[in-house]
Amino acid sequence: MGQEIQLYLQENRGEYLGYLLDHIRLSGLAILLAIVIGLPLGYFCYKKAVVFHVASFTTQVLRIIPSLAVLFILIPFIGVGFLPALLALFILGLSPIVLNTAQGFLEVKDQVLETARGLGMDNRQIFWKILLPQAFPYILTGIKLALIEIIASASLATYIGAGGLGSLIFTGLGLYRMDLVVLGGGSVALLSFFTNLLLDLVIKQSTH
């Protein structure tokens, strides 16, 4: 197995790097979009309890539905290709960011906020100096969960024409080439592992 993988990389290094970069690009754009949309939505959920409960219910439903099913459900509405895959992965990554952001703000005690107001802070100062710093570890946790979900699901996005490391996996399955399956799946696993490790370090530093 190891020799087959080594031989493939020697002969097709450019192809493999192309799959890897496509996977990283798709995952990176999806998490960036989820962060840009998810953080304001999370704050809105914090301010509006009804919205928070709706978002929580939606997240529970999405957790029941497999990622591949979500991708297929969206095909009739958004078609296939890179942009539809990006939208599907954005939807998968949105919920953890929204819920963890809202939860982070909710963890700030009312006594702390009252003390800040008593010291003369306005709402803007309270947000930047009290709410956001204390919610930041929760926000990072949401981003970590979303990114790991996106990296894993991006492999399945090959089914709707997005490319990436999933191309190696499904090509290997179709040709009964276990070296391609192991290389593609192992690369996805390593991406997820190092992403998790890096963000855990950032979260740890943010709590000090």
C-alpha cells in the first residue's frame, strides 16, 4: 500500500496538490462565509431569545440529517459545481458558529454587565470590552466545529462537482484502488486533525 501511494505521488504530484488546494480553497471560503454571516446572527440570537430557540432547533435537525443528504437535497435548488458546493458547506458550517456565538454572549453574567454600566460604559464599550472578550473562546469553539465539519463534508461535495480530495477517494473506490482511497481519506483526516490542534491552541491562549 505504501509503495503504491509513493508511486502515485511521484507520478501525479501536481494532480494531488491540485486536489489538496481545491479542498483547502473550498473549505476556507465556506468557513469564511460562515463566519461573516454567523457572527452577526449569533449576536442577534443572543439579543432575541425566540430566534435563539429557532436556531437551536434548526441545528438539531441538521445534525440528524447526514451531510451527503444535505448536499443532495440542495441540488434541485442550487444545481451542481463549485458555487453550489460552497453554499451547501456554508449552510453546514453556519449553525455551530451561530449557536456558540450566542451561547458565549449568554454566559456573560448580568452582574458583570450591570457593574460595567454603573462605571459609565455605553453599549458599544460593553460589547468590545466585556461581551466580546468573554464570548471569544465560545466563538472560536464554534468556528472549530464548523471548520472540521466543512473539511470532512467537502470530500462528499465531489458528488456535486466541487472537486477536492473527494475526487481521489471516489476515483479510488471506482477503480478499486485502495491506495487512492487511503491517500485521499488520510489527507482529509490530517487536515481535520491539524485544524483541530491549531484551533485548540488558539482557544487555550484566548482563555489566559
